[in-house]
Amino acid sequence: MCIPPINLLLDDDHTLQAGELKNVILETGMLVLPFFVLFLIHNFLLIPQLFLKKYYVRYMLAVIFTIGILFLYMPGWLEALHPQPPLQGQKERTFEPAESWLPLPQLPLMPDSENGRPPIRPPFQTIHIAIAVLLVGFNLSIRLFLKSLRDDEMLKDLERQRLESELQYLKYQLNPHFFMNTLNNIYALVDLNTEQAKKTIIELSKLMRYVLYEANKNQISLEHEIQFLENYIALMKLRYIDNLNIRTEFPVVVPCVQIPPLLFISLLENAFKHGVSYQEPSFIEVRIELADEGVIFNCKNSKHTHAHKDAYHGIGIDNIKKRLHLLYGNNYTFTTNESENCFEVLLIIPFLS
């Protein structure tokens, strides 16, 4: 397709007439101005003051009124303020056909005015109003989408705050429960062996130091948690001397892995509380290992015939289940296996980021 020579678009002196350029700029501005004003009014006034406050009827009436003012009356006002007089001295241009041009379609001419009436014009106002409605809908959709993103972020923040508060509550509930059982152990040793009771108090001070200064953190290293378990086992060995076989299997070299604090102690404490008997031989086996899926904690303890059927479901177990659900959702494994002489619990948690 050939392009007409550029000299046909310009005058003889190859310059665009100043009057034509002014009219083009003015007409473009008059065409764009109602849409720009509509966007400002709709985005910064109608949506926040009416739609987001759920005044839907007022919002619809305001949109209809604004579009009517801008696209039915405003063009007449602008044309009255800025009339377009016919250009004087403009040379009439004639376009001579060239063989290289493509034939242009002949558009039907609008009839001249009759009886003083202006000629019939295409329904440009209807087209503009349709575009304005689309602009309003598109603007409203974008604002609602952005609002939904902000609402989702606010809900996530509130959910995180709720989870943190509930986790703190569970930890505060766990600490008194742990110390109550430990003090009961010390009380039992005072009459049996005073020297062992003194050693038990020293071991308890180590545990208290960990609980007071380390357990308030959201994450703790696995090495510190294993050291805490070893101190607790040493404390229990001072009380249970006879008829108890304790076997531990912890990693020799503990990598730098973060886990929630006081997560394994409830399961170990439950094993000592319900799996040890003064009259019958008892055993406890504790194992911690690392795998691709995370940290694996396995604890087995003896089960005695005189134990209550609900002995293995205490406050500590309930707390640890709630904490696991709050921390990991469904991304963890917690199972129990009970036989005639053995109770086993398996916990697998992923690494914390």
C-alpha cells in the first residue's frame, strides 16, 4: 500500500496551519476532558464515599447523574466557551488521484439543514456514554480487586496475631504443668534420699533457666532442645533408680536446625508419668533423628496393667496437638501405637524456615 505524498498533508510552505493545529488540540482536549473528570469523580468521590459504604442506590444515581452532566451538557458548555470560527484565508486543497493510490471508499454525505435545522449527526454522544459506562465498570473492578487484596492481607495479619496469642497461652499453660510434675518428683525424693533431692533441685534449676529464658522464643535450636531433654532425663534418673531402663538415641552432631521450644518434653514427660512403675520393671526409649521430611521424634514406654485407660491423654498431649495444628496446619505426622505392654508415639515435624 502506497502512502500519499507528504506535501499533500501540508501547505505550499510545508508548514501546518496554526489555526488547524489549535483546533485539533482543542477538539482533542474537549473529547478527553469529560472522561478524565469522570474518572476523578468516580475513583476519589463516588467509590469511597458511596459504594464502599454500601450506599448502592445513591451510588447508581450519582453515576447516572455524573455521566449525564459530563456527556450531555458539558460539551455544549465547552463549545459555547470556545467557539470554532471558520478559518480565513485557508487554501482549498484538492487531491488529484494517483495510479499508486488505493481507491478510498465514498462515504455518504450528511444532508444539509432544512427549514433552519442543523444537519443530522452520527450518535457520538451515545458512543461516548457507552465508553463512560465501561470506564466506570473497569475502574470499579480495579478498586474492588485492590480492596480484596488489602482485606486478605489484613485477615492474614489478624490470623497471625491470633495464632501467636494462642501459642503463648499454650506455652504458659504448659510451663506450670511441667513444674508441678517436677516438684512432685522432688517432694517424693525428700523423704527417700535427701542427697538425691539436693541434686534434683540443681537439675531443676537448669530446666527452669531454659524454660524462663529460651522457651519464650518462637524458635529454638534443636541442639538446645536435646540438651533440655537430657537434663530432664538426668533429673528423672535420680528419682527412678531401680526397675527402670532408660535408653536414648540422639544425634552425635546436631545440625543448626530450628524447632518450636518445649515440643518434645510433653511426650517424654508423659512417658515417665504413665510408663514407669515402682512395682514392675519399666522401660523408656527415646530417639531423635533427622530425615528429608524433617525431625523425627520417637518415644516408647512400658505399659502396665494397672494404668488407667485415659492415662495417656493429659494436658500436655492436648496442648501439643493444638500447637502442632497452629504451627504446621496439616503438614506434620503425629501417631500413637498402643499394644498390651507398650505405648509408642511418633512425631515428625518439618524444618522451620
